[in-house]
Amino acid sequence: MRPTRPATLIFIAVFCALASWLLLRSLYQSLPPLPWTGVPALLVAAMVEAWVGRDIKARVSGRRGGKPTAPLFVSRMVALAKASSVAAAAIAGVAAGFDIYLSGSLGAAVPRQDAVTAAVTLAASVVLICAALYLEHCCRVPNAPDPDRTDERAPLP
């Protein structure tokens, strides 16, 4: 499995921002106000992923006593990190689309409140993306010598 590329996440966010902006042009008047409840959920997910990443990194590098981390658990955490970074990029794109659409109508109370909610959601999504990429990085196998590879440091027979 390859590491998540930031360019992929940026593409997802830009695509979702464009799609949400296009949809909001015709649907915004019929939508209820944006809920703020997604922000705590994104931040809690980010904190948990960062904490698990720190724990996995310590166990993989051998700094923490106790049982080593099971490889299946680490692979599940990589899958979680990849999925949450993509989901957070999509949420960030939708929030950015809201902010772009609402930037012209900040004089009214409801659009201003929606713009603030979307901006805070965008920030929380970026925090989750960073935590997910950190978790994915922590799940990498440390540099171990490859027995099949010969280089200049290996003694010749």
C-alpha cells in the first residue's frame, strides 16, 4: 500500500468545493442553517488518531514496554488513516465551497453564521487530515536492512 499523496487530497478537496459551490447556487435558499456539531466529531477523531499514531510509533520503534503491536492492527490503522484523510478532504472541500459561495453575502445574519460554521468545519477538517497523515506515517515499518539488497556497506564474500 502506498502512502497517501497530499496532491490526491487537494484534488478531492478542490473537486468537492467546486461541486458544492455549483449546488449551492441553486439550493442554498432551501437549506436549513449549517449545524456546528460536525466540528467536535472531527476534532475528537483527530485527537484519537494522533494519540494512536504516537502509541504505534513508540511500540514499533521499541521505546514502549509491553506487547508489540499486532501487524493486523497496524494495517487496520493505516486503512483508517487513509479513509479519514480522504473523508476529511471531502468535508473540507464542501466547507470551502460554502465559504466561497457565502463570501458575497456576509451582511445578512444567517449566511454570516453559515460562513463561520463552514470556516470552523474547514479548519477542523484540516486538523483531521494532518492527524490522519501522521497516523499513516507512524504505521510505517522502520528502516530495516533488506537481506536481498547488496550495497557498498555490506561486506563482500
